[in-house]
Amino acid sequence: MDFINGNQRLAELRRYILIIVNDQAPADAYVSYFDRGHWYYIDHKDTISQKNFELVSLFLTIMAVPGTTPPLTPTISVGGGG
């Protein structure tokens, strides 16, 4: 019972993304990634981590899309030109 209460308290205090690391493939993961013999995943019941993962993914997508307008270039005109 102490283990359950401790995990519930940890879940209440957490505000970001909880990544679970395991040697076995997750049966029911929201998202998972395998690297160097370990599985990294977000549990399918963890709505806080899911929402924050979606937000981080959105930020990365926004950063990866090139702009449609050229960057502003400050210029100083010299001479009369007229």
C-alpha cells in the first residue's frame, strides 16, 4: 500500500513528461522508442505526459518548418541615386 501511495503522490507532484525505461517492449504504450537494448515509452494512461509530449512535438514541428519570407536584412543606402 505504501508503494501505491508513494506513486500516487509522485504522479500528483509531476508536471512534465514521465518516460518509462524497460528491457521488455511495452504492450500498451502511447508512444515508444527502442535504443541500445532498452525501450523508452509513455504509458497509455498517463494523460499529463501525453499532453506535454504533444506540446513538445508541436514546438519541434514549428521550429523545423522553414519560413516563407526571407529574413530581414538591415541596409543603409549611400549616395544620392537620383
